[in-house]
Amino acid sequence: MKILVTGGAGFIGNHLCRYLLREGNEVVCLDNFFTGKSANVADLKKNLEFRVMPHDITNPLDLKEHFDRIYNLACPASPVHYQFDPIETIKTSTIGVINILDFAKLNGARILQASTSEIYGDPLEHPQTETYKGNVNTLGPRACYDEGKRVAETLLMDYHRTYKVPVRIARIFNTYGPNMDKDDGRVVSNFIVQALNNQPITIYGTGKQTRSFCYVSDLVRGLYNLMESNNIGPINLGNPGEFTMLELAEKIIKLTDSKSKIEYKELPQDDPHQRKPDITLAKKILGWEPKIKLDEGLTKTINYFKKSIKNPYS
């Protein structure tokens, strides 16, 4: 098939491009390179079935070619990046999604929207099921991302009901692995970089707040399974293993043999206290569940950061 991956030079996007190429598809990576990096896909350019197209989806797509599938991953996904320019962030999930949906409608293409566990906000239901409506502060500093993704889901369903566009919605929980940006503000990359440099590991709040961490290869396999399923979603994709921030920090200190100490800072506004996916639907409908345990995934990620810190331009 011919597949368009928006945000294809980003962290998850570049891994998805690799997976789709291995499955024998032709892949076009579309990215505005705000958070995506050309280095993430540089080696893929040798593949004749792969092409990079610089473009910002907040502008209409004027591509005179047909695509069978569209994976929409275009949107900054870490607070550091999405709060840098909140207006552009919400435009990406509204105007940008409309542009992608219009293009999908013209193509007759199936489109998968990368939604997020952030639509559940600071959840009052635990673990979070797809039927949970969420506890989101529409006025807070995270709302540009949370609310943008909620509107994106609404737009997909309205285009499906109105124009019969075949859509898929994936709610992605915390994901980690090689090719993460060391400066993106995500907790795994923060802790690993701090530990490798023997710097204080920064924990916000008490450290008792929890997250569930899914290794990127597991996540990409889930996205593919959802796209090729007969289910619209939304479907949670994440690892239900739940860890406190303190447990994560201690694991990383041990795995890196670091001399880092833990430093506590004030918890940012609206930062969720608990986050754990219920993946019953993913297991039942997609036959999917994560395979990579946290220690194994962290070791792979630490090895990546050891190389990238040593040679930052590689």
C-alpha cells in the first residue's frame, strides 16, 4: 500500500515509518520539523520506497497522488514542546486535522488519528477505560494539547458519520524508546539523561504519582493492528504496568549505575496523579498487548542515550 505518515520524523513517527517499510509498503513521511528531526529518518532515505515531504498540516495538502492509508501523528506531544506555542498546538489538532480529513475524503483513504491518554485529564477513574469521559481543565496550560486531541476525535467521528470517511482512533499512553529527544521534557528521557550525567534527578511532586510506560515497538505494532482492523475505536494503546515516578527514578539510577541523587520540585498545574490504561479492548479486538517489560525497554533506551550523548550529531 501507499501510506502517508504525518509527523513521520518524530519519535513515534520514525519508528512507524520503519515498521511500514518492513511490511512492504511505500511510505511518504510528512513533517514540518518543529519537533521531528531529519536525522531520525536520514537512513531511510536510501530506501526507494520512502520519501520525505516538508509540510505543516495547518496548511491544506495539495498532493496530486493517491494514498491508501494515512497515519496522523502530527502534533508536539510533550509539555515542553506543546506549551512553547499553544496556539500552534491547538491549530494542529483542529485546522490541521480538518485538512488531513479533507485529504483523506478526497483520496478515499483510511485515516488513523494518534489521540492520547491526556484526553482523560487527571483521571477520577482508575485504570482508564475508553468509556471514561475524562477530568480535563479546559482553561489550564495543558488544555491546548488535551482539548485539541479531544476535538480531533470529534472531527474524525463527524467526518465518518457525515462523509463515510473510514477512521481509526488510538489513545496512546506514555511511550518511550530510542530516538527520543533528550530535551523534550518527557520523564523517561529526563531521568536517563540526568542519570547518565550524574545530575540530580528531578521529580515533580511527591514522586507517588504513577504512569504506565509502553516501549515504542509495542506501540507501533498496536497502531498497525488498529489501522488494519475493522474497529473504529477509540482504543487504548499502552502498557498497563504501573510505576510511581520514584520507582522509575530508582530503576534508572540502578540501570545506569549513576551517582545521581533525587531532587523534588513543585508539581506542575493539572499534572495527572494516576495514569494506567485498561487494554481489555486492545487484547480482545486487536489481539494486541505489550511484550517489552520496563527493565528491558529502559536498558535499550539507556544504550541509545549513551551513544547519542557521546556523539550528539549522530
